[in-house]
Amino acid sequence: MTDVLDGLPAHKRELARLLLGAQAPVPAHPVPRAAAGPVPATPVQERLLRDEAAGPGSGTGSHAVRLRGPLDPGALAAALTSVLGRHEALRTRLTGGPGGLTQHVEAEPHLRLRVLDLSGLSAAGRTAEVAHQVARSARRPLDLGAGESTRFRLLRLGEDDHVLVLAAHLAVFDGWSSAVFLKDLSDAYRGRAGSPPPLQFPDVAAWQERWLCGPGGTAELDHWRRSLAGLPPAPRAGGFARGHLPVALDPGAVSAGLALGAAEGATPFMTLLAALAVVLARRGERGGPPGRGRDVVVGTPVAGRVFAGMEDVVGQFTTVVPIRVDCSGRPSFRSLLRRTRAAVTDALAHQRLPVDALFGGYGGYGGDRMAPAPPYSVLFALHNYPAVPLDLPGIEVSQVPGPPARHLELYSPVPAAALACVGLVERDGRVSGTAEYNRLATTAAETGDLVDGIGRVLSGAALDPAAALI
């Protein structure tokens, strides 16, 4: 059969492969593709590129690191090229056509690295120029149609002092990918680059497209529709305008609350989510009357790397699962912990369905583009990305402050329906992070009070775990 296909013109050969693939049973999990060729874009890629058409640069993710020590710029450039060659997602072009967007993987990596020498500037001038370059990187669009999935700048501040600015398109690069990229960069710089991962992001995208259109995707979509039945969509604001607020929870409240949660078999995420559900139920999740006696739904971003072989791959796998917490009957915090634990366990067991296939309909699986917004307006995450710092021999590495992330646009099929996204990190018993909010739907003060309410609930629950809190 392969010999027959090879004798066809290129466009007919690819069409024949797609038709034959559609007839074959969908495997239970992604597998490496049998042949090269275009792959359909994922639903989140479809949305991100549509959104970027309206807001150029919204699809760019960027951060920077300072490198103090005897850096070898040539070895760094070679290591960056090696990482691009290792991951197909970083050699991908996204192009449009009659059937929608498709991904095309370039055979060879193309390193886009610009070196700027700032050593001749004053100390204040160097600081200002670094800040300018970091901010510029975050807002400058990346042209995925031309295969520009990444862009790098190496700023030379002195003989042994550099800043590396990294930019990657969110359509091919998620938060987890950062740790994968930095680990691979460290290995390549040390001359220890291994073979590319057998499973690549386009492999998963090709499998996902077939799975969504098959019985597996249909069953998953039916499960979520049953789970969320009866819930109205969150109301849309007049638009979307991002605001950011640094947040931190009271350490005493966190310590007492997490100890109570652990005693009930709840993870820190489950415990914090239960406390947030109490806050939302008390105030009314959508700004209406208090939510006593009804369910609360919170969206939580998840890594989406549910199959073996996906842990070491660069790609955009993140999705959002709705978690429906039963707050009826004036439960105690102990009771609510048990309900939350069950709700989280069930939701995470069904995270294969992309959020864009469930809400918004951008990928064509969940309806049209005027489909209802999700039934939640608040997103909550306790980030646990692998902590793999950039490790270069003889180099002291530190983070360079940059513009805040754009999580609401990434996680929300309908950003105008989002109120806030609370992203927290737990380190050494302290929980802090950033709250993004829609300035057209709420205020910084209201968002801060929402987060502070989590600590107040935990404090009250620690004092009397059996008392009704809603």
C-alpha cells in the first residue's frame, strides 16, 4: 500500500493517507505518526490565533533570565538550536486553508537569535534597556505562519554578565514546556543532548482530532454535558481588559487549613478550592444573591499530559476542567472537603476533552462561535510545574522580572465572561501568587477580597471544622 501511495501526486498522496487513517480504529492513546505531513490544528490553537488576529502579540509568552559567569555564546546558540531540533512543536508553521488551520513541521530548526551588546551603556542605561527589551519581547507578535514559534535575544551587559530573553508562541508552548525547555537547554549546553522524545506534540494533535470526532470524544462530551446540566452560562461583561494583583494568604490560616484538609484526605489544592467555593457561595458567584443552597463551579487549568511520554515534550497541552462543588444543605467544612475531593477526582479523570471543544465552539466540536460561555467566571490554579532551573556550568542563573502572564486569555474560551483567575504557588508553607481579573467586570479591591476570603474561611474552619460555613 505504501508503494501505491508513493506513486500518487503529493496532494493526492496526503489526502489518501488522511482517508485511510480515518477508517482505521482510533488508538486508546497517542502514538508516533507513521508518516510526515500536515496535522490539524488543535481547538486551543484555533482560538489563540483567532484572538491574536484581533490583538496582535496576545499569543506571545516571554520571560528572561540573567546569566552571571563565563558564558560561551556560541555554545548557547548551538544548544538552543539543538532544543529546537528536539521538539517538533518548536519547528511548526500554522497555516490556514479551506479545512481550517493545519500544522506543518519544518525538517530543520531555524534559530532566531539576536545578540545586543549593552556593555557600553551606563548602569542605569543597561537596566532601562533590559526592561525595554523584556517588555518588547512580551508584546511583539510571533509569526506562526512563517514558522516563527520562538525568538531569543542575548543581551551582553558585561564580559561575564548576560540576559537571555526567550519568547515562544502559546499555541505551541505551555507552562510545563518551560521546565522541559530549560532542562533540555542545560543538557545541550553541557554536551549531553539525548535523542528527541518518541512522542511529539503533532502526534498528540493528530490523535486528538480523530478522538474528538470518534466515539471516545463523543462519550467525553456527553459526560461533561450531563455533569454541567442545569447550570446557566456566566454572564459576559462589556468586554475584556486585564488587571493584575499580587496576592498572598495568611500563613497561619494556610497551615491550619491544610492540616485539616490532610486529615480528611484532601490535597492542598482540594482544601484551597473548598475554601474558595465557600467564598463564592457566600457572595454569589455571579454577583447576584448569596449562593446558599446551590452548586458552585470553578474552572481549574490542568497540564493535560495524561498519557505516558508526554512529560518531556514541548507543546500546548493545557486545558481547563470545570469542578462543580455541591454547596447545598449548609455543609460543614469537613463535609465540603469530602464533596470537593470527589468532585476534583471526577473532573481530573475527564480532562482529555479540550475546553474549547466543550465551550465556545471554536474548534467546531462544541457548537458555533456564539455558543454559551462556561458556567464559571472564576478560575483557580495551584501551580505545580516541575521546578527545573536552568543549570549551566559556572553560571549563576536568576529570573528577570517581566510583564505578568496572560492566563485569562489562555484559559478562557470567552474572556469577557471571566471575572478572575487566581494562580497560587505553595512554597515552604506559604501560598502566594497573582490574581488576574477583568477590569470591565470587577475591581482590584473586590478581587483582593475574594482571595483574602480563602484565608478567612480556612481560619474559621480550623477553629470549628464541624460548623456550617455557608
